[in-house]
Amino acid sequence: MSNILLPSLIKILCVLLARFISSYVIWKSAMASRAGPRAAGTDGSDFKHREKVASHYQMSASLKSEIKKLTVVHFFIWILVAAQVAVSHLNLVSHDLVAMPYQWEYPYLLSLLPSFIGALALPKNNISYLVISMISAGLFSVAPLIFGAMEMFPLAQQLYRHGKVYRFIFGFSAVSVMYLLMVIAIQVHAWQIYYSKKLLDAWFNSTQEKKKK
């Protein structure tokens, strides 16, 4: 568990450091603008507005970058689940080598849809698409993982208490492999929803500022 959480903690620290650096650069730029020559016909009263616009832009760019990285990780997780489903149902290998999928894996295949909608929302700051992506992520990404945790819990108990294994994936306990995959996936989707909510707030605030102007 610590091996999984440690990269997440390092990632959080990196994000915080990146934001600090971005804020420092914005502050230095603002100070330079104040110290520099004032444009003709202005009295500097729009400085705060320009500062807010720059801040919103920086935050939006940073959040978009994080969401794109998480989408790539999610795509690799999806490929692994889809590969198991395809290999098992097409009988490409023996079921003793690659076990049949658990029930939760079938609805989880739809989890690619929220990521696709989210990717469409990013280029043009489409608030509607981003909201749809967040809602569908809860339905097609998080919900199947919660169902899967409950589905495999009895098998995990038997493995832990009695050492009984009924399904294998390349010689490893299928329930152990899939639980590991689920732990990674739930963190990816949790961060996706969190960053999407932060991005939605940034877009909304930016829209309100434009209306006030």
C-alpha cells in the first residue's frame, strides 16, 4: 500500500511546488508591470483585473496538464482490463493461464467514455462537457470499482485466511492482481474528478470576470 501511496504523495508535492513557482512568476511579472512605464490613456486601475486573468490562465493550464497525464494512466489501465476480457472470451489462451473476467470489469470498459468527453472539453474550455465527464466518471469509473471491491471481497478473504486460489493470471492470484489494479485505478479516477472540479471552478470564475468586465 505504501508503495502505491508514495508516488501519489510525491506527485502532490510536485504539483504544489509547480503552483508555487507559477505564482511566484506571476507575482514577479506583476511587480515589473507596476514598476514599468504606464501605458498612455490608462491609470493602472485595470491591473487587478489583468492579474486575475493571468492567475486563472495559469491555473487552468496546470490543471489541464494534470488531467491529461491521469487520462494517459487511465488508458493503460483500461487496456489491461480490455485485454483480459478479449483474451478470455476469444479463447486465445487457456483459462488456467488467464482467468475469466470478474463481473465488474464489463461495466468498467465504459470508463473510457468519461475520459474521452473530458478530453473534448479541454481545448475550448467547454463547461458542459466537463460536467458530463465528471458525472459519467462517477457512474462508469468509480461505481464499477466499488462493485468490484464487494464482488471480490469473499475471494480475497478465502485467499487471506485459507490460501485458496480459484483464478489465476499468468500464475498469480487473479483476485490479488485485480485488487492491485483497482487500488491504482481508484486513485487515478479520484484525482481526475478532483482536478476536473478545480478546473470547473477556474473556468466559472473566469467567465464571471469576463461578464463583469
